[in-house]
Amino acid sequence: MLSVPAAAVPRLGDVSVLLRNHLRSAVHGRISNKVIPGVNPTSENLAQHFSQWLADRAMGGTGWGGACVRVSETETSWAEYAGGTA
């Protein structure tokens, strides 16, 4: 599961639509290694990848550092990345 805390982005509506559409069209039901080449699909790396993906779309405008993205493997096992540029 991938989540972006509401407080992490100034235009939350844009994030949910963009990210949901991207996940459904490019990621859902596919093998992570093939969808995101060059990224070892650990929770840590996926959180960083999707934070960067949002930052590349300038979700917060000028000076925005990126979203805090959490990728959960289970309810008690997750990784979080806060920032934009890798």
C-alpha cells in the first residue's frame, strides 16, 4: 500500500488523482522490476521513487521539496521517504 499524508502536500486533490491514475495505468498488477527499471523494489526504494515521481510533477510549485510517501508491506512493516530529489 502506498500513502501520502494529507499534510505533506499543499494540493492534495491533485496528488490523489495523479498518483491513483499512474498506479492504475502503469503499476497495478505488473511486476515492479519491469515497471520501474533500475529500482530494486524494496519499500524504501519505492517510497523514494514515488516521492520523486510526485516532485517531478511540481506538485507544490516552486520551492516544494517533495511529498512524504509511505509504502507499507503490512500494517506494522513500512518505509517512508520525505523529500523529492534523490
